[in-house]
Amino acid sequence: MNLRNSFRLVAFSEGVSYILLLFVAVPIKYLGNNESFVKMLGMPHGILFVLYIAMAFTIRPEQKWSNRTFALVLIASLIPFATFYVDKKYLRTTT
């Protein structure tokens, strides 16, 4: 598996973990008074988030991203569903 495909996998996993954390675990915590899902999903999401950022720095020279594109890729890690946009716009090949 090449670096781009590895980054795609991490971006997808980070995006899914973020969505689960925000839209499943946090509501259960506050509406159901049950912290277990936040504790269960928080650490894996944190690891995936750090891995996403580190891999973005690693893959940047290979992808020849401009400063603007690179900033968008980094900001995408903070916005729900945005890592899926990064995958579609910047990582998928058109072959």
C-alpha cells in the first residue's frame, strides 16, 4: 500500500471516528448520562487525528500541495465530514 492510499485510509477512519464521537457518543453522554461511549471512542479518534496530521505533513511533498491546499487538508480534520471531501478532491486518482 502506498503512502497516498494509507493516508486515504487514515482520513476515512478519522472522519468516521469523529462523526461517531460527535453524533453518537456525545449525545449519549449528555442525554443518556452515560460516558462509556465517549471513553471508548475518544482515544482511538485522538490517535487517528494525530496520525492524520502527521501523515498530511509526510504526504505533502509527494502531492505537491500549495500552502492553501495543505491548510485546507489540515483544517478538514476539525470539521465533520470534511476528510471525505479531502479524499474526493485531493486524494482519489482519476484513472
